[in-house]
Amino acid sequence: MDAVADFVSSLGSQAAFAVALLNYALVAWLIVSLVYYQRRESTATWAWIFFLLLVPYLGVVAFWLLGSNRLRFRRWRRRRLKAGASSIALRPTAPLPTGCPFPADPGLLELAERLDGVNARPWNAVTLYREGEATFAAIEEAIDSAHDHVHLTYYIWRPDRTGKRLRDALVRAARRGVAVRLLLDDVGCLGTPQAFFAPLAAAGGQIVRFLPLSRLGRRLSLNHRNHRKIVVVDGAAGFTGGMNVGDEYAGLQGPWLDAHVRVRGPAVQRLQEIFCEDWYHTTGEDLGADRYFPPPSTAGEEWVQFVASGPTTDRWHAIHTILFAAINRAQRRVWLETPYFVPDVAMALSLETAALRGVDVRLVLPGRSDHQVVLYAGRSFYARLLAAGVRIYEVPKGFLHAKTATIDGRVATVGSANLDQRSFRLNFEANAFFYGPTVAGALEASFERILERAREVDRAAHRRRPRRQRALEAVARLLSPVL
């Protein structure tokens, strides 16, 4: 009898094992198929597949929250040319003003127009800010001078001294009858209670959350966040760059290195469009009225283009592709600064080949980070870059948060996009591109001042780094496709 019982028990164990194996195989097949048919890059695909096979049930939850590209973006119809003075030159077919020749590679102009649908516009005035206090003072002044509307998008808005300062400026504007619309990313502002904006709501301002977490079950993803920093005042002046709203960005909590720009002129109409698209997706309100797109007027002589990118099928690669093309066409120098450096294969190869061609390629990166995994993942790229001749600098004190690039002293960009795969593929980002020597020259001058406080990474010393650091870099590198 004991032998029979043992036999039956073994059969039961084998059956249970077979059922478990079949269940695992079925789950694995389903989730691997889901990853595969999302058509990611091969490195990201394999990273998710290995993780899902290793821990299938936990992996499904992680993939649902962080990996699935389920986002369905409600598209706002771009303004078309109409009869009358309000027919702003938003479309590439509109004639450009004469007397202001394009000052950079025309191929980049054509590429950017094909990717984002709107080309660069001349006759703009640009102010570059590298200090938080000056940036927030300029934004506050612009809000106080608003007559019709103020539109803002921010990833982070802290309920601190700086956050209260700009909130109160918006309250003053709303009380004057100015239409105030504030779009906040729900994850970035998770620690900022809606009650903080009660005075603004009471004054008539509108405050909404982009992709709120409460709607995760309705085909929205935790993974896709609105990382843009946008302010548009009366459709005529716009601000964008790397600075969120908070005391740390104002430099009140220690040294903070960042970059922001103010643009006045025809190009601001595209920044307004970017805001309107996000607002329409979030609220369903169409802001295509003429009051939000007044006839443009000349304000300076700079060529400016605002480029948007995000996890939608038609434009996710715009900022990445323009920057990639500009680096590949560089002849003299490529200078970049970014707080989060996790390039994909294409971007890393473009930097390496540019340096091998004799181009002066320099990277300024933070020496410490609020995301250690990202810091080590970025350092895992150092060996190949240094071998190719790229010069890498780390800022040891304070925090470098600027996202800028200059190419040949003729093309420059300032915006919200980091040099990482999250910015290029997962987040909603906005960058301003500048064509000509003025803005690029100002950025290069500030870049050189930062180099004075940075430490250059020595190739020989880097080869002697401890094994523990090498191991941390190797592990972090495995995660780079999803960082």
C-alpha cells in the first residue's frame, strides 16, 4: 500500500510540475509576444524578455506599469492657414520674410521640417538664462505683463517658496481677467497637493494633471510622462528649457547649473501649438481660436524652431534624429551637457565617429546624481568614448541639470530632453533649436565657464578604476535600454 501511495504521490507531483511548467510557458509566450509586437529596439526588447522570463508574474506587473506602450494620444488638429491677418506662418508652405538668410546647414532645416511639420522661423529675439533666480524673475515679470492668457506646462512644481512665488503671480494674472491654464505632470507633481493651487483655482485659473495615475486602468501608462517645461504668454513670448519650478532649480538649496531660454517672435506660435496639443489630449478643450495665435511680429534676427517629441507613432524620434543628424554633419566641434547620459547605440556611435573624424567632441556631465543607476549606466559608456577621443568632464560640486548642445558654433539646442533613452523615446519633451552664431556663441561661452569648475576624466585613470565600480557599471548597463 505504501508503494502505491508513493507512486500516486509521485504522479501528482509530476502532474503539478507539468501544469506549472505549462502555465509558465503560456504566460511567457503571451508576454514575450506582447513585447515583441511592440516593435521596440532590439536591446530594449531583449532586456524586457529576459526580465519577464526570469520573474514572469512580477515582470508582467512591471511591464504593465513601465514597459507597455499602450498610450493613445488624442490628437489636436493643427491650425491650418486661413484667410485674414491671423493666418500665421505655421505651415512650411508659407513664404518666409526676405532679408534674413538661413545661417546654418539647409539640410537640417529640411530634416526638422519633415519630422515635426513646422520649420524654423526667423525674426525672433532670444535671451539665454543660466541662473535660476534670473529665470524665475523673467517668468514672473512676463506673467505680470500678460493681457490675455498664460499657458504653462511643467513636469515638477514644488509647493515651496519658488512654487508659491510663481503660483501667486498666476493668481494676480487670473484676478486681472487673464486666462490661466496650468498643465502638471501627475507623477512629477505627485508630492504637490492640489490644495496648493486652491488660490489659483479660486481666482479662475485652470489646473489639470497630465495622464493622472487614477486613470492607469484606462489604457494609460505610468511610463509616459510629460517632461516639458513650457510657458507661453499672450502667444508672443515663450519660455522653455531644463528648469522645473522649485527652490532647488532657483539655486536656493545649493549650487544648481541649468539652462533656460526666453523667445519672442514668430517661433513662439509653435510652442503654443505644443501646449495646445497636450491640453486638448488632457481636457478635450480646443484652443485653436485666433486669440491664442495672434499675428506674429518681428522681435529680433534669430532663427528658432521648437521641436516636440513623445511616445506617439509619428514624432517620437524628432529631437533624437535632429541631434543625431547635426552631430554626424559636424565639422569642427560638438559640445554637450546633460544630467542623465544613457545614449542608445546610434547616439553613442555618432559621438565616437565624430571624434574619430577629428571633431572636438566634449561632454559635461554631473559628478554625482540623484539617480545612481543612471550615473553608473552613463559611465559604462566612457571607455569607448574616451578611446575615440571624446573629452568627458564631470562637475564635482552642485548639480548639473542643463540639457544643451552646440554644433560648430552655428546650431544649438536648449530644452527638456536629456541624452538618454527615456527622453528620446518614452517622455513627452520639447526643445528649442537655434540656427546661427549668436545663441550658439553664448552657450559655448557659458560651457567654457563650466569647464573651469569641472574635472576631466583621464583615460588612463579610468582604466584603473576599482572592480566594484566596473561591476556596478556592468549591471547598470544591462538596464540602460529602459532608463
